[in-house]
Amino acid sequence: MTKVSVLYANGEGKTFDMDYYCNKHLAIVGNLLGDALKGATVEQGLNSDAPFAAMGNMYFESPEAFEQAFGPHAEEIMGDLPNFTNIEPKIQVSKVLV
């Protein structure tokens, strides 16, 4: 299993609309990625000094499955970011071991 984490760093002047992210952005992403997306989670930093305002995690069978599903829709997915944040996300692709 492959996990793709989208990390939104916390900091002064950074904004993040969790309602939009959970209720609209994730629906867009899910519809575009289709059956290749095996699951997703969202985490929100609670303490004021949390390093990340939010983390979105998506699960795929393999890195190739992610690339094939995301590639054709990257522009549309990334184009939605200004609707919920002014944070430039960091993306990490990981192999799930446990």
C-alpha cells in the first residue's frame, strides 16, 4: 500500500478552510481519482504551535497507481487550492509498512 500525504504547514498569516477541504475539495479529488483511491483521512492540528494546520492522506495500491490517477487531473486538483488555503502544500509519498 502507498500513502500520499499532503501537508499544509502552520504559521503566521496562513489560512485553511477545513469545512471546504472536507466537504468540497475531497469530493472533487475522490471523483477525479475514482477507484484508484482506496481510502483517505484528514487530520487537523489542534494546538496553536502544531507544525501542520492540516494533513490529507490518500491510499493507493502503488506509487504507479497514484501517478496514473493523479497525473491527468493534477491541474484541476491543484487549481482548487486557493478556494481553501494560501498554504503551499508539501507532498510525501510513502510505503505503508504496518
